Amino acid sequence: MKNYSVIFLTILAIAVAIGCSSDDPEPDPIGNGGSNERCEDNPATLSGSVLAIINANCAISGCHVSGGQFPNFTIKANIIQNANSIRAQTESGNMPKASSGLTLSAKQKDDIFCWVANGAQDN
């Protein structure tokens, strides 16, 4: 029995050592891949840039306002709650809708992306 314990502990120690020695960076919890590098020089905040982008391009008549499409982005809590979806929709170019005639610049998309990657805080 003693030999089996030594063998088991040796195999376990090797497995742990292999698992902990990876050179791969920790995965991005939001799934953005490389967001740390992309956002290194972009400390975007909700109040500093993102809110203005959403107010001008999303929370407009016929879109994400009260009585319009869900969710209502005139409510800050809804913006924060839907941050990942906002990031995904703006990154893909699905929002704002082409029929609105509105487009986001690369800087605006980066601001949204980095705000979400940095935790989508009420800041």
C-alpha cells in the first residue's frame, strides 16, 4: 500500500507541475482575447465616453428608449446590465442598425469594448 501512495503522490505532483507551468496567459473572463493589450492605453469610463456614445447612437427615438426597443438605454442600470451585449453588438457592426444611418467610429467601438473589458463599472 505504501508504494501505491508514493506513486500516486508522484503522479499528482507531476500533473500539478505541468498544469501550473503553462506559458499561456490567463483567459480573458469576458472572452475578448487580447483585451488587456487593446485597452492598455484606453481607460474608457461610462461617464467619460460610453454614456455619450449610447445617448447619441442607441438611446434615441425609435431605438433603445422608453416605449421603444428593449432594453431602455436611457436608464444607466440597463446599460451596465447589458454591457456584454452592447459590446458584442457594436463590435460586430450590428448596432447601431444600418437603417438608422448612424455608425460608430473605431474609437467609439474601442471605448465600449474597453469599458466592458475593464469591468463595465458605473464610473
